Amino acid sequence: ELTPQIQPDEGVTYASKIDKAEARVDWSAPALEVSQLIRGLSPFPGAWCDVAGERVKLLGARVVDGAGQPGQVLSGFTIACGDGAVEVTRAQRAGKKAMSADDVLKGLTLGVSIG
């Protein structure tokens, strides 16, 4: 039982469509920023990165302790960022369903670093 109120046109902004290139994870950014990007774009359009030439959509993440070169795989699905590290908790490979990071890693080798 809400009464509608007319909103002023002043201060209105338009948010343009997020391009897929903007959703690519920049591992040189601080871990908090990377984690927020991943969680903010989940599930659609989804932040993504290249793993061994395959595009992987990242759907969940959290900031964890760790340091290394940006994009360096520290352990499991924990990736070093420009400042700190991010643990990917949920991901989706091309043509597959969304899975926990542990399940994704059963069929995907990350290597030393990812893009």
C-alpha cells in the first residue's frame, strides 16, 4: 500500500551495458577490487579470465592472505593480485555448469599463472 511519488529528472544517470572486455579480471588490481568485481558481475555477465587458452567465468571469490606476481597461482584456485590474493570459490568453464572451485579444478589445470 505504497503511494507512488514522482521522482525528479535532476541527477538521473544512465548506466551503459557492461562490455565483455570490461568484465575481464585485471590481476594487477588490489585483491579487494578483484573480489568485488567477481562478486558484482555474478552471475551475469560474469567476470572472466583465461586459463590455458580457455575462458573461465568467475562467479564467487573472497580476499585471502597471500602474495606473488599478479596472476600467479598460489595454491588451488588462489590467485595473487597486485596487493594481496583472491581465492575463487565458484567458477564456470565454457559449455559447463557453474561449480565449486574444487570441482572445477578436478578437470582443469591452472598452471603457474593465469590471464
